[in-house]
Amino acid sequence: MRFGLASVTCSVMASGGAALLHAEEFTSDGVKIHYVVEGKGEPVILVHGLYSSAKMNWVMPGTVTELAQHYQVIAFDNRGHGQSDKPEAEDQYGVRMVEDVVRLMDYLHVRKAHVVGYSLGGMITLKLLTMHPERVNSAVLGGMGWLKADSPLQHFWEEIKGRRNTKVPAACVRGIAKLSVTEDQIKAVRVPVSINVGERDPCRRLYVEPLLQVRPEWPEHVIPDAGHINCVLKPAFETQIRAALDRSRPTRTP
């Protein structure tokens, strides 16, 4: 298939099944979700990528520790990943992964938050902006852009069977297709959005460039010498997240 290898490469992160250190858990519509909260300040929710975990995507690279110096950082394992439950049913993924973010916010009594998503997490974040914009202060899409509704890429995700030798259910991978959004929905977004993508990441062509054709005013920050897998390890990636968050903080008068 034309989009197969490139699309899978765009969403596959290193496997990370180890438990989050000092993790808590809550139940989202019957599914146990593991999460960690560090720091104080404005809430920032970190959403990891496919086949990854909060630990692999955010804790081990040091992003949680760095951001927690200035923000309340909330990182969680998506359903189907890490230490969260892994339902097998086809209807347990897609937009339910978006609702997990909102339910976690409700559980923690967080009215609004900045949201940073990488890869699959970026798809979840953009879908969140179309479904619950009132819950988001700002968004950063990492290694991801627009999964266009009724496109070859969406149909690819509908038909994919998932990877072998992984604990992530195939239903979760196929559910990605339900995270697609329309052009009208993207045009309607009023929340500040920025994009961080690796210089060598094929997602830049497949997902980011189409998004920027619709929203050219959204800043794109290209991380030098980074592909899709190693972008989260680059200091420039973390720096751009912090810069985007700082720009979105409300101005305080003396």
C-alpha cells in the first residue's frame, strides 16, 4: 500500500511497558488509566504516541522533570498502552481516547489545560480541539499534523492490522481512523496551536504540510537532525514545547 510503511513509521515509538514511577490510576468509562502528576502551576497534559507510553515518551527524555519546574505536568498511559487497561473491542478506541483526556481532567478537577501530544498523541490533541475546545488553553502537536477525514491515510488506518509482538490491541491501531478531522473543523479552531516536527520526519510531508495549507499561521518548528522516533530526545524539541507554553501563559500585571 502506498502509505503503509511511511504511515506506520510516523506513529511507531519505542515500546515502553514499564510502569510509571509513583503513578496513580483512575477509571475512565470502565477502563483503568495510569497517570502521573508532577510540579505546580498551570496544568499541562502530555499525550504519548502509538506503541509508546508516558514513561518512554515524556518521563525518560526528561520532559516531565523540565516542565514540572514551572507547570503542573500530567502524563498518562493511553488506553491500550503501558500500564493502562487494554480492551480488545473495536469500539473502545478512537474518540474514546479523546474522552479519556477530558475524564482525567475532570477527575483531577482541572477545568482547562495546555495539551501537548506526540504522534498518535498529536492526533488525539487535534481531535480534542474539535470536540472540547473549551477545555484547552493551548496545544502543541509534536511529530503530527492533520489526519484528513475521508482520505487515503484515514482508510489506511481503518484497514491496518497492527504490529505483531506488541501488547497494543489491533483495535487501538484501527481506531486511529476515527481521530480524523475535517477541513471545516480545523478552520474553526481558535485555540493557539504550534507544531514541532523532526527535519527528517516523513510525517512532515504526510500530515504537517497539509495542515499548514489550511492554517498557515500556526507556527511550525522544525527540529534539526531529527526523525520521528528520536525527535522527543532532542533538546530543541523540549525547548520549543516550553517556549510555546510560555507564550500561551496569561499576561500578569504587577
